[in-house]
Amino acid sequence: MATRHANITDIVPSLPLQLLLLVALTCGASAAVDTGRPPAFVRARGTEFTVDGAEPFLFNGFNSYWMMGAAAEPSTRGRVTEVMRAAAGAGLAVCRTWAFADGPGYGALQTAPGVYDEKVFQGLDFVVWEARRHGVRLILSLVNNYRDFGGRPQYVRWARAAGVGVAGDDDFYTNPVVMGYYKNHVKTVLTRVNTITGVAYKEDPTIMAWELINEPRCQSDYSGRTVNAWVQEMATYVKSIDGNHLLEAGLEGFYGDSSPEKKQYNPGYQVGADYITNNLIPEIDFATIHIYPDQWLPGQSEKAQDAFTRRWIRSHWQDARAVLRKPLVLTEFGKSSRDPGYGAAGRDAYIRAVYRSAYGLARAGGGALAGAMVWQVVADGMARFNDGYGIVLSRDAAAAAVIAGQSQAMSALERTLSLQRAAAARGNGACMRD
């Protein structure tokens, strides 16, 4: 069990949640001010993120997958602004969202291979602009593993409709035509010039990182080798276009055949990805994990699910430091209101427990676990987009206070690391002069 380290909500438990949230939002209010200055690019240096070449970068983050589609419609565009403002006020510094919506039908970004709906693309332009205005960085995912919003299945359907011999969805990873469709999408998004800012996406530091695919899985090859070959080719391709931004694969964290001793940490099965080999690819800048014990371990007790969560985070943190030598981000976690016996207090306790582990390991590892990103933040009146995990910060004071407390804790740790390094640098300089 990870050593418990206090965060803000633990330090001042006697304060009413509403008062704690007000303090946190007041402290973070400056993040929502448009300074007009673009941020610096985030870099990976060893197991840590840095900005401006040396300053450590730690964060608390969130997912809002729906932003591009909402921003494409004037009647719902304000929801993006609402969530960005509330998130920035709660100290949330990084947002992960979709830069894809594939297939025919309403709301698609890519309606056919290489054919794009400019209205939807301008929605993504707006998301990038609003993120910059509110001091929030973005992780943009480029395709889905699942059929939601098109994903791998849609790419394979396009190829089949064009007369290409494809057997199933896993041909997404190996068929040259399908891979060409994906590469074209990558190039189109990365070289897009924002119609609001006039800045190409590949040159905009508002974007922290690209994600190759959300949760890659491959049923035809559980070893991880098929996905690994695809990640290697696509990561190389992304970096040939954009050398400014960080890149991650989109992994959930499942261990594969390269580390059989680690399979004990999987929830009893493999998915065709390999946390170790996929993240060892040089062009992949940092590792990611997701945590959904309610989905992965259905029927098990809450105690067993909590123990799994702690082991999952610690094992991947250890491997990020010792094997991968890259930063780690917990890019998805949450608890669904559709779970049996769900209660908001239990959800908040789970979020707090994940935050406690993330903070403790970030402190113990000097920032190697750089941040955790809750799934997901939505605006008021978005029942259609709420998958059971949605949190409306303006309405849910208890959850918002837990989230804001973690933001403050990670910011404080970032400042501490910065001061420690500055002191060490001064000490080294004095030694050199002596």
C-alpha cells in the first residue's frame, strides 16, 4: 500500500467543502485570464516534464471528449467556454479531448477518407482557442479504438467499401490502405491552421501532446507485437511532421508478453497492447495508464477494487521510472453512477484515493507521475453526453472541492521541486567557483 501523503483536503478537513472550493477557485482564478501570451511547449526530460527548458511541470487534469462536437454548433459552443472556465478556476491545467469523429452522419469531422467538414474543424479550432484563453493545455487524441465516433471500425469499413480485402477491425494496424487513411488524418490535423489564431496546430504550445489512439486493443494478437509495430510506424510519422509536441500512444496500461512477470497486475486478461514495449519506442515521450476497476473487475468488492487500483498505479510508476525512464500520466479514471450501490460520497472517496496515490508517487519520484486526469467534466444540461462518469463542477461542490484540492497540492509540489532544483543549481555553481 502506498504511503499516505496529505493533500489539501486532508490537511484542512474541518473546513466546509464550499469554503474550501471558494479558496481553491480564488487561488486558481488567474488561470482563466487571457494574457494574450502563448504558453511554452512542454518537454519530457528523463522521467519528468518541464517547461521553459528547466521548470518542472506537474498538473491536475480532466477529460471532456465531447468538446469539438459541442463547439461546432453555435447553440452549444458556450458549454466549452463554461467547462474551460470552471476547470481553470479549479486549477485543472490539462484537458484531454477528441480530435476525431469519423464516418458518415451528423457531427463527423472526417466524413470520408481525406474529406473533412470545415464546420466541425472550426469547432476544434475554437476548443484550442478557448483552452489557450483559459490557460489550459490539451492532449488531443487522433482516433478511437472503438466504434464510437467511428474509430478503427470506420477506417476498415472505408477500405472495404473501396474494394480493399480486409478481414476485420484489427486490419487497421496492418493494412497499407487503412494505415494510409490514418496517416492522412494525422497530417491533416497536425498541419491544420487555426482559423481563429492563425497558428498551425503543430506550432501551437497550447497543445501539450498528441495521442495516437484511444485505448489500442488487438483481439487477433494478444502478445502486443501487432500494436507495437503500428505504434512504431505511426509515432515515427507523427514526429516527421511535428517535432514540437509530445507524443503518447494512448495505452490503458495492460502488460503483454514482453514482461510475463508483470501480467499478475493485469485484471485477469490481456488486450493486445504491451505497456513496456509500446512505451519503449523512442518517439513515444511519456507513458499513460487508465483505471476502471468497476469495469475491469465487475462483481468484486470495493475493497478488492481499491487494492487493485493502488497496485496498478504503483506498478506502472515503478516501471516508468526504472524501465521506461519516461514520465507517467494517469490519463483516465473515474467511477460511474451506473455502478451497483453508487453514491456520490463513494465516488468522491474513490477520486480522493486515486489523487492520494498520484500525489504521493509524484512526491516520492520527483515528478515522475506528473498528473491524473478524471473522466469526465461536463457542462450543465449535457445528459446526452453523460456516460455515468460526468461531473458538473458548478453544481457538484463536493467533487469540485476534491478536484480543486488536488490541483492545489500538485501546484504546491511543483513549486517545491522548482525551489529544490534552483537551490541545487546554486550549490553546484558555488562548488564550481570554489
